[in-house]
Amino acid sequence: MIKQRTSFDCGIASFATALQLTYEQTLHLFAPQADLVGTTAIDTANALTQLGIPNQYVTFPEFYTQIGRPGNPCNPDIIRGCPAILTILSRSGYGLHAVYWDGQQAHDPDPRYPDPRTLESLILLEAVFVSKTPALCAKSGALLQGFEGVSA
């Protein structure tokens, strides 16, 4: 796991880990000073696209709670078995944080938290799937849950 070097480079460290790149290689894929100002899930999706890596961006129920409006979120179970870079609510509950999800556990780039985390311990906001699309990963039928007339 590539660890953060600043308070704002969790997205860079998570991206580097997901793609098995060095921190320095990854830093060059993002905007200048991204290590000092942070990255977004859309920045992550754009970097993957520029590298020719298929990806998909999704949001979860808590994303819409945080922005205070209704939306069309995905079921969080969609990430099970799918590598992704996740945007989660930070442990303090007041900021955003990126972690690498290997399909089974979240790996936190913050050096203060070396132990992997479970899906149930995360407050998911967004995901950028790194190598597979949710349609290929949703073995449990999570994609179809909640749609009227469609059984999972």
C-alpha cells in the first residue's frame, strides 16, 4: 500500500496502489499540486480514461445525504468483488477521504491506519471502478435491487 505524504493526497496514494504505480508516476497523472490540494473521484476517472483503462463512476445513498438532495444511488453491495477507488466520509465525519478497495477490503493510505477495513465500516460516497464495470461485478444482483418489476 502506497501511503499518503500530505493531508490531501489520499487519492494519489490510493490510485498508485490500485494500478501498482509509484507515487511519483501517479502524481504526474493529476493536476499540478494535486498532492497539496487533493483530487476528486472525477479526477480519478479522468486519469484512468487518459491511460486507456476502462472505468465507471457511481454514487451511493450517503452521497445524496451529504449534498442534501435526492438522487439515483447504487446499492453499496455493488463493490463486493470489484477493485475500486472509493470516496468515503473521513473518520472524523467532516471531510472526504479516498481508499483503495481490493474487492474484499479497503486499504487506507493514511499511515495511522494500517489495518484493512470492511465494507460495513465505511460510509461510502462514491466509487471509481478500476478494471471491471459494476455490471460484470454484481454477482449478487445488487444492480437490479430496488427497480420495480425486476427481480434480483
